[in-house]
Amino acid sequence: MTHTPAPTARWSDVLTRANAAPLAITCLAVFLHAADGLLTATMLPTIVEDIGGLRLISWVVMLYEVGSIVMGAACGLLIARRGLRGPMTLAAIVFALGCLVSGVASTMPVLLAGRVLQGLGGGGLMAMAFVALTLLFAPHLRARVIGALSTVWAASAFLGPLIGGAFVEFATWRAAFFSFTAVALLLALWLWTRIPADLGGDDAGEARFPVTRLALLLGAIMMIAYGGEHLSPVTTPLLIAGGIALLAAFLWRDAQTPATRLLPRFDPLLRDGVSAIMAMIFFFAATGIAVGTFAPYFLTVLHGFSALAAGSLVALEAILWATTAALISGRPEREDARNIALGLSLVGLSIVGFALSVASGPIWLIAASAAAQGIGFGAAFTFMPRMATRLCHPQDQAVVAAAVPTVQRTGYAVGAAFLGIVANMAGLADGQPEAAARWIFIAGLPFVAVGLLAVVRLWPHRHLA
């Protein structure tokens, strides 16, 4: 029997009246999640000035990623059991509630509670949007829809910091959260009225939610983060060690559950290509999160940037990431390892540049480092998922593909937790921002070293598969 390939869709096939609502729904879901993180990063200096909590600044990012990790793991099972409409509508409502809580927060702990809810809702919206496109669009249209979602992601990454800066400059940071609350509630209403009640569902089988494994993973992140709250020569190292132990326990437990693995099997010695790529994603995410978490604050406090100007620098990295990915995504598979190595080497150089410049300038080196990081991540992260799925066993391709965002978010969360400890040890909350600005990026260099070691371990596999 001869296989007839599906026809290649044109944009005119997607941009029709029938597809307008599904396309708008999925794109808006991606926009809310993508724009929210960088919008908040840009507003953080003003938020901290208003409500305090400088010591907890890294938690704003970390807890959002924690919520996203949980919902990223849960959404497939929720949709299988409840269909698409209910869970995705609930995710939009939870996101709206999180924005509302953040908007009315008068203390940092209340804001952090809002960020957890935003992470749960936003992570759910993002993950479910990609499930929704398989349910709402014909197979031959899906590549075009993925292209549209990628474009929205890139635009959101660019616009998020600018939107946050604009609200701070011309309104208030609270108004930004309230605006996102209103948009998320409109999305929830739209989802409930436009998605069929019987779409998806009835396919859960015996699947169980990975409570124990997620508890180990989230416990690891929280222990590392808590180590920075009450700095002590005894308890801080113990908490960090305990977090690392829980992370190892999570990896072991996940490997013992082959039917519902969250991650592919991981070799700590990086002897296979997939393990090397997962290590790269984790360690470079852990060091790269320093820009989104701390750079706007340091630019504002140390260099006199307005919120809008600081947001523009963060947006520079985001737009160069997206532009680079778009320009080189058509490169042949045989070049994957080389592009990954070049891209991550550029990211490593950018961390050195930040370490030399964020505390005292020059500004051009800060901007050049942001540009280098965006280009480097765009070059590397475009090809790491593709190469990982080529190198793994065919039966593991779905697990490997799904693991990429989970590993990346975990790297962001662990990196934010660890760098929060470094910031507090360097005196960020005690009026020493110059020292903190320097040490936060210096502390990322060991992550860079391990990530580059993973690049070396990947190199022998470059001609496989």
C-alpha cells in the first residue's frame, strides 16, 4: 500500500473564517504565558521598591517555573480524563486569579502566591495550546499553526519587556497585572463557549499523576531556594546538598517508571548523546536565567535605566534568539552538533561579558553580551531537540521531545534558586548591588563549564542517526 503524503497547506488555508477562533485561542494562550514572565522581570525593580522583598527577588521567577513544571506534567493526563475545554478554561481562570493576586499584593509573599498561580495557569495554557492544535486543526494545517505559535512566542518575548516597561513609565505595575487578568478571563470565556465539550478525553487508561516524582523535583528546588533565606555556614550547605540529593532521587525514581517517564534515562557521565543534550539544556538554562531575573534590577539601580530602557535590553536578547532560530532553522541535520557547539560557546562568552560589565559597565558590553546570549541560544536550542530525537531509540522520541521544555524549566527554577543564594550572600539585600551583580554571573560560570563539557561529550555522536 502506497503512502500518500498530506498536501502542504498554504497560509490561506489556515487563515479562514472556520479556523479564526481556534487559531486566536491557541495564539492568545501562548501569548499570555510567553509575555508574562518577561513583563514581570521588567517591572521587578519598581515592584521591589514599592512592596519590598528584595531578598526574595529570585523566587518571583522560580515559583512561576515551579508552577509551569507541575502543569506541564499534568496537562496531558487532565485532557485525557476531562477533555480539552474544562482543563484549558480552568488554566485560564487560575492564570487570571494569579494576576489579580499579584496586582493587589502589598507584600512580597502575597506576590509570590500570585506567581505560583500564574505559573500553574500559564504553564497549563502553554502546554494545552500545543495539545489543542492537534485536536482543533486538520493534520495538514498543523505545521502552519505551529509556525504561527512560534511567531507569537517570538513577538511575546519581544513585547513582554516593553509592555512591562510601558506600564511602569505611563501607568503602574499593578495595572499591568490587572490588564492580564482581564485578558485571561476573556480567554476563559472564549474557551468555554467555542471549544466542544466532547473534544478530547476518554483516553486516560491506567495513567496516574506522578505525585512522588514531582514532589521530589519540587522539593529539590525549594530546598535549594530556602538555603538562601537564612544564610548560615551550616544550614545553607546542608540545604543545597539536600536539594541535590532529592534531584538525584527524582532522576532515579523516574528511570524506574518506564511506562510514564517524565524524562529520558539520564547517564550522569554523559556517555550517550541524549544525556549530553539534556545536561546542556539544564545547565545553560540555569545560568541564562540570571539575565531575566536580575538584569533589569541592576540596570535600573546601578546604571540609571528607566523601566522601559531596561525592558528594551531584555527584549534585545529575546528577539535575537527568535530571529536567529528563524534564520538558521533550515540548516541540514549533519550540522546540528556544530551549531549547538558554536551557539553554546557564544552563550558562555556572554556570561563572561555580563560578569565583567553588569556591575560597573561599560553599557556597550552589557548590550553586546545580551545580543551574544540571544544569538547563541537561538543557534543552539533550535537544534538540540531535533538531534536528541534522532539519537534516541524510536520508541523514546515522544518522551525526549516532551522532556525538553521540562528540563529547561527545571534549569530555570534551579538556577534562580541557586543564584538567589549567591545574590544574598553577596549582599544584594544589604545594600551592596555592585558586588551582587558581579558574583551572580561569576557563579554561573561553573554551570557554563559543565554545559560545555556536555558539548564535548556530544561531539563523538555528531554523525550518528
